Amino acid sequence: MVHLSDLDWARSGEEALTDYKKGDAVKAKVLEIDIEKERVSLGIKQLTEDPYHAGASEMKKGSRVTCTVTAVQDKGIEVLVGDQITAFMRKGDLSRDRSEQRPDRFAPGDKVDALVTAFDAKSRKLSVSIKALEVREEKQAMAQYGSSDSGASLGDILGAAIHKKSAENAEEGEEKKKPEKKATAKKTDKKTAKKASEKTDAAEDTNTEEEQP
């Protein structure tokens, strides 16, 4: 017998049950054998690794993750992190700005970046927050480019961060172009040398012909 709770790691037993019908041949793992009760317990989800244990290294508190919105509710949004780990993001975690803490800003299928605020593989709980990620990025920008106390506005600080990133990308582009110029120069030198060699050979042939009686 396969219990409903042993059908799928992420979905409820009732939802996972819709994938099967009477007469289907399925693979299952033997979980327990009770000789006295003449009962064998089977599991289908156990054929694959528990995603909460598999993703433990990536879901540490403070990690940045990309989530896919799966459902929008009045109190928040449901998201999928990775392939099978689900989480519910409350309205207060949707943005640092109150005016943006609206679930209707999102739609199923949207991709959003968030910060892992709590993860417990044993209790199978994951908490993520867009607000926490925005707050952290703001603090990092202020620490690197100055603070609002020094007279710089948040817009100035974030603008400086964007400007620096753009400058770095431009420099990387220039560095990539330099080898190409060198390569072109080398090709030109080779062509020039070849032409010079041909002229020298032609001159030698002319001199030889003149020397002959």
C-alpha cells in the first residue's frame, strides 16, 4: 500500500493522486514490511531525493534565490524555488515600499529574486523575502558609495552604483577588443613582410639576368 503522503514531495496527496488510475503499473520503494500484520508499506516519492535535503546547501539563510510565482492570493504569493520547494511570501515581504506590497502586481509564471530568511529541512519550511533583499542591497550600496547622512540621496547612491557597473562593463568590452587589434596588426605585419620579400626576390632575379652575358 502507498499512503497519500508518500506520493509526491511537493504536492498534497489528493493532488498527486490525480496522476494515477486503476490498472496503472507504477514503480515504488519498499519502506516497511510488517510480517505480523501482513502489510508492506510502499513509497513513490522516495524513488527521488527529498528536495529539502538536496537543496540544503543553496537554501542557507541569507542566500539569494530566484523564485517562480505559482499562485497569487490576497495575503501574498506562492512561489516555487528550484524544482520542488515551495514557499509563501506574505504581503509585507513583497517590497520595502508599502505602496508596492500588493500581490496583484504579480502573476503566475513571473520570476522574482528574493532572500532566504529561514530554512529548515527537518520541518520542511522555507521563508523568502523580496523586501529583505532590497534592504540588504540598499545597505551594501550605502556602505560602498556613501550614506544619506553625508548629503547624498538614495537616488544618488544607487545612481553611482549603476554608473560604476556600466563603466566596468565598458572596460571589459575594451579589453576584449584589444587582442583583436593586436591580431589584426600581426596579420598586417605578415602581409607587409611578405610583399617586401617578394620585391627583394624580384630585384635579385633582375640583377641575375643583367649579370648574365
